[in-house]
Amino acid sequence: IPVVMINRDANLPGADVVVSDNAAGAAHAARMLAQAGARRVAFVGPRNASYSANARAAAFVEALRRHGDTARAASVRIQDTPSDTYACGVEAARDLLSGDTVPDGVFCSSDLLALGLIDTARQQFGLRVPEDLRVIGFDDIPAAAFDGYALTTLRQDTQGLANAAVDMLAERMQAFAGASRTRVVPVTCVVRHSCAGRPA
């Protein structure tokens, strides 16, 4: 039976894979946080439970290192979460923001995590976004554009993912034999207010 997986690890022999460009998205996030002046950065996501989150975390650290930002790359705090829900973002914020070294820039593997983190940072820790804490998400869900969040994020091309999956499935049905293939779909950087530099 031909199989195409979307945003999953290419670990099923004979199955094709369509993924968002996690590496490019994470590189955008690393660059934006650095340009916004973040010095203590963190990554939040279900790295152990999600292929996408793990890929984004690894690419985020690598992007910092590749751009010569070895200090940030070496000190990135990785906050693993059970899932990528709003509630997990709340818990991650409590862990990240209650210590002695509080990050001033966070890249979340999903928008829901970012929204939970933003609400908790404001309501429980009195932090301002983006003046005290810069936040970037991934997905571009409708709530990311709400005025209360104005979340800077990486937009997944869901239609492009679906189209690529259908195309690869049709091709595989015509020629079933052959090695697994992976197709990468670009993401788009959506700049809003949650990741801006400190006012001069």
C-alpha cells in the first residue's frame, strides 16, 4: 500500500515523506532573535515526542553556531514539553522564567506553545513582550495574528504540504518500487510584534 507521511521522520521503508522546511524556519528564528538583541535564548517543544520539534531544536542550535554565535549556541536552554499544546506552553514558561537565569528570547516549536508562554510571562511574571521577552512560534495559526499576541512566527504551507503529499502518492501508485523520497516545502517568516528589539 503506497504511503506518504507528512511532517514525520523518514523511517518507514518504502514510504515517502513531505516535511516543512524546519531548518530554514529555525534559521530564521535564530537570526531574528539575535537581531532583536536576545542574549539568553531558549527552545521550547516536545523534542522527545515529535519529529518536527526535534528537527527544529537541532536546526535552531546549529543555525546559531553556523552564524558564528557560539556563545548563544552553547548556552541555549532546551525546554522539553510533553506535547505542543497551550497548557504545555504555560508549564514551560513557569519552568523557564522562575530560575535565576531567565531567557530574553524563546523559539517555540508551535504557536500554541508560544501563546501559553506569552500569557504566563505577562500574567504570572509581569514580563513585557517583546520588551523583556522576545517570542517566536511556528505554524501561523489564526490566533497568532490576534492583537493580544501579534506573534512573529514561521508559517507552514499546509496546502503545499497536502498537494505535495497527493502528488507523491499518485507517483508512487504508478511506480510502487523504489527508494523512499523526501520533499521539503518552504515556510514563510511572518513578522509581527512579539520579536522586536528594545527601544533605543
